[in-house]
Amino acid sequence: MADAARGLGVLARLRLKGFGLSIDDFGTGYSSLAQLSHIPFTELKIDQGFVAGVATHPRKRAVIEASLDLARKLGLDVVAEGVESVEAWQVLAELGCGMAQGYLISKPVPGEELAAALARWRRP
């Protein structure tokens, strides 16, 4: 219990210094609603297991929709992980998810390559 309290203290100090904290793979594994109530997260990353097939599976869509609603009410940013199809991205955008990561956007690239790509997309 002391370790958990110490860990929460560290996370709170990081937030005070301006660091953001993401809860990764939301909806699976160790991520839980309990964490959202006492850890100062700034971002929720919806697990790719829900994103894959969201365009054709109503239950996955419902889970994502509920997650987005919860995140809005908690003031959290949301990232959809594993976006690999235009159809999935269209459904996510329709539901109000404004950020995504996955092969539809880009394969993983080294930092230098990412910086160069972003520089090309900057407006003058």
C-alpha cells in the first residue's frame, strides 16, 4: 500500500510539472475504471481489439462510444490504437474520436524520419 501511495505521489508531481499521462490499452488487461478515478490521467488510449472491426461489429462500436463519452466527461483526450482501415477511421471520426494511431496513418518509423515527415507537412 505504501508503494502505491508513493507511486501516486510521483504521478501527481509529474502532472504538476506538465507531463501528460496515458492509460494504454483501455478496456483490456490491467486498465480499469478504478484507475480513472484516482490516477491523474490526461489521455485514454482505446485498445486496438475494440478498434479492429468497429465498422461491422455493433458491440465494439458501443464500447468505443461509451469510452469516448466517459473520456469527455473526465476531460481526457482519446487516441484509438490500431486504426488500419478507412472504414474504422470513418466510424471513429463519426463518434468524435479525433486522434488515431495505426498503419492507416503510418508504419512505425524512427524519430528522425518522423521529424522530417512532420517538417514537410508544416505550413509556412
